[in-house]
Amino acid sequence: MKKVFAFVASVFFATSVLAQEAPDVLVQQVSSEVLEIIRSDKDIQSGNTQKVIDLVEKKVLPHFNFQHMTALAVGKDWKKANAQQQQQLAAEFKTLLVRTYANALTGYKNQKLVYKPFKMAAGETDVLVRTEVLQPGSKPVQIDYSLEKLDAGWKVYDMTVAGISLVTNYRDQFAQEVRNGGLDGLISTISAKNKSLESGQGKADKK
């Protein structure tokens, strides 16, 4: 499942100019560019996670609303966090997602993205773009992107893979961490996970 999340996140976005496109057009235009980079880059194919991190940061980060995603993932406890805690949570959650994507994306080989029919009413500001990932030897996986229209363009605030929401998937885990150690405990836990992923990726890149 992590590889699927990594795949769909990493093929989704590119430049800020394209953010003004209709959401379905955005997906189709940019995915081909990013997939080509992944397929043709020998360093990525050989497991260079730092190069994948750079790709994700360049192509993905500017077009995700991490503040909204973090608020949804933290749930009711988000409103209990002060401004500094919210900032720390959003920063650590962003790093967690980027490193998780990068770690899994090095295993990408021959997945194919298929676009589902899309309709959007005039003036609509919250939409769902449906796609499907075809994987050799496996059943197709349904992907739903939740996007919202902001002044800066369309931003993703959730993805649902095979019926599992990315933010909901983290919500129960985060709620448990808050019960155990409060909001600062949750921040520390995510930070420790990020350091663990960074250490593991660093070792992998040296191989």
C-alpha cells in the first residue's frame, strides 16, 4: 500500500503554472512528465532515495495543502494545539510523507495510471479526481484525489487508495499518540520516525 501511495503522489504535480489548470487536466499533463523521469533516471531505479526526495520536493510539495492534511490527520486534537504546535505538526507530517513516498518510490517499475471520466460543475471548489493504477501481476488499485481550489490554484488535501484515506489512515494512530503523550508527544514520535527513515535512506544510498 505504501508503494501505491508513493506512486500516485509522485506522479501528480509539477509547476505552479499548471496548478491553474482544471484538476483532471493537471493530473494527465504532469503525470506523464514525472513518470518519464522515474523510468529514465538510472539513479532512481537503482535506489537513490535522495534523488527521489528531491523529485518529490520539486514536483509534489508546492501543490499539497499540508496544513489542511495535517489538521484532518490529527482530527479533533488539532484545535487543541497552539500555533507553534500546529506549525511543528505540519512540518513533521510533511517530512514523514515525503520520506515515506521516496522510500517506496525506489521500487517503482511498470505501474500505469489510467484516468477515469471527470465532471466538475461551474464554480465548484472541492472535487474528486478518480484514477486507477494498473500493476503487472496484481489487481488494479482505485485512486481518488481530493482537491480544493485556493487562490494559488488546486491543492490536494487527501488521497484515497483502495478505499483507504491517507489522512484517516493516520488519524487513529495520531489520536493514540496524543492520548499517550499529548500533542508534544505526537510531535516527538513523528520526528523520531522521520529520523529513522532518514537514517535508513542514507544507508541505502551508500550501497
